[in-house]
Amino acid sequence: MAISATIALLIGNALGLQYATVGAVIAILSIQDTRKKALIISYKRIVACSMGILLSVILYSLLGNGALIFGLFLIILIPLTSRLKAQEGMVPAVVLSTHFLVANNITIALIFNEVLLMIIGIGVAAIANIFMPSLEDKFKYDREWIEEHYRIIISKMSKSLITHTVDIDEQKIINEVEKRLYESKETAYKIVNNHFFKSSSYYTDYINMRINQFDTIKRMRLHFQRFNIPVEQMNVMSDFTLCVAENIREMNDCKSLLMDLDILRNEFKKMELPKTREEFESRAQLLQFLNDMEEFLLIKRNFFITMKNH
């Protein structure tokens, strides 16, 4: 942003333009966090500034350049920019108009000066946005961090099924993961908006998939509050849960894990019926835990199939 403003100012000074600092200010205002948004804002500012320059020339030439005429200028410009959905360009347009307002005479040179200020400010910002740093590397780092912490959380669940305790740092990890997920979602949408032509929906689809899985993880954790007594199926479920944790990675299609889950469910059905109410409730919670684990895997499976088809 600072570099863009400096370059705009240097160009303005080199061309001997009046009010060259205004070009720098327009450059600062035109810098955006994505290329697509920058292109849209640049277009709106060109439209608004062009209208502002044209309107200033007409009004101040015909009616003079007093305060009331400036008020009339605003009364006309504000609804116009709103109607054309170019409100983002209203402020630069008003600033350019004040140069005509204080001028003794409106000349071709002054008009040319204002047009150049507009082009330099918006143009330098547009070029700066084209060369903004890539966010793909940051997304890749976040993706690996999220997958690693999913492995940690699911591994802790496997351990809790055996020990019937929950690690004291588990909630802290959950909070950190949730924060990183939504930060990564913002990054994903910025990446999408930085690509004009090629499809980049992978980034948003991936992070939305992990967010959906995270909602399932939070439901799975609730079951540990309702396990009343240990049941024999918990050891088997613990082994399977650990297997899931070890296989959390970007390219895993979860097909074999879902097949193993079906086998596990069938084994549960063959086991002896619970003898007490407490055992029945614990087994019911374990079965629900298994269903949530299935949903966790299906979310990833569906994502993998969708990406493969695309």
C-alpha cells in the first residue's frame, strides 16, 4: 500500500501534475485484499471519477464555483453513483471536483490533470494488486496444521475410550482448531477471488468439508459425557478410532475405513445383549459415536468423489 502510494506520487511529480498527492491517496484507497475485488473497485472508481469530472466541468463552467454549486454537485453525484452501484468511487470523485471548485478557470490542462490523477492512482493500485503475494502456500500450511490437529483430537478420543477420561488440554486444542478453520476459510475465499478464469473452488470446498467434519467431532466428544460404564465394544471401537486418526490426510478417500466400519457395526450386532440399564445406555452412546464417526468419514468420502469427478 505504501509502495503503491509512493509510486503514484513519483509518477505524478515526474509528469508535473498539480495535486499529485491525490493520485497517491486514490492508489491507497484502491488497494484491495483480492484481485477480483480490486478489479471491480477500480471499475467503479473510474465510473464515479469520470462522472465527477464531467459534472464538475459542466456545473462550475455554467453556474460558477461557489459553495451552493458544490452542494448541487453532491446532490447530483451521490444518487448517480448509488444508482450505478459505484459508491466506492464517490470520495475520489469529490476530491477531484474540489480542484475544479478552487480553480480560477477550468481549462483543458486542468481537466487533463484530473484525468491523469485518476488513471495514475487507480492504475498503480491495479498493478499492485496483480502482484500481491500468493495465498496458496499459507492455505497449504493451514491445511497440514488442521489435519495434524484432527489426528491429535481423534487419537485422544481413542485413548479416552479406554481410560474413560478426557485430557485437560483437549478443549484448548478444539478452540485453536476452530479459530484456524475460520481463518483458513477467509484465506480460501481470497484465493478464489484472486483467480479470474481458472476454477479454484477446491480451496473453499476443502475447508467447508473440514468445518463440517469439525461439527461432527464436537458431537462425538459429547458422547464421552454420557458413557456410564465401560463395555466390551469400547476396546474394539478405540482401535478403529485410532486407525481413523492415523489416516486423516488430504488424499484419503475413506473407502476402506467405511468398509471396516460396516464390519465393526455387524460385529457389534452379534455381541451379547446388555444385561443392565447402565450397560444398555453406554452401548447406545457407543453406537451413536459409531454413527457420528461414519458421518465424519462420509463427509470426506463425498468430498473426494466430487473432486475426482471435477
